[in-house]
Amino acid sequence: MRVVTTCHVCQTSKGKDKPRGTADEVVGRIVASREETIQKLHEANKRYKEKADVHRSEKIFEVGDEVMVFLSKEGVPNLRSSSPPMEKHDTEQAGTLDS
């Protein structure tokens, strides 16, 4: 009968006898890995942006151009408030902030 001191997985693992290094070396590897991951994320985001920008067109407005304004829910006045109601506008002129 044979007595086994370690299991087969432990005996065949790659890092069995390799020292992992000092704490500073381990921290250095972790920091380097993190920086590499961040760099790869930035590159991936740049590629996604380039592909998305192909379908976008630049819109240039000049003062006096009429534009349609779509307000989000936050931009719509509360009808239940006690303040006087705002005037309704279908179009606004670019370059002015008058309500």
C-alpha cells in the first residue's frame, strides 16, 4: 500500500515549488496588471466610440436658427405647484435662453 502525502492536483500544479516573491514584488505585479487592464479598457472604449461615431452627424446651429426642444421629465414644470404656470413654446431660437 502506497501512502500519498499530497494529492495529484497539488503534485501536478504549475506553481507548486515556485516562490511567489516578496510582498513588494506581488504588489508590483498586481499594480502592473491593473494598469494593463485599464489601458486595454481605454483602447476598447476608443474602438467602440470610433464605430459609434461613424453613424453620428455633427449638427451645427447658428444664432437665430429655429430648433425643436424635447424636454425630459425633469424639465417639465410640476402642474400641482403653487407657482404660476410657464408659457408654452413649440420652437425656441438657438443662442437665446429666454423663457
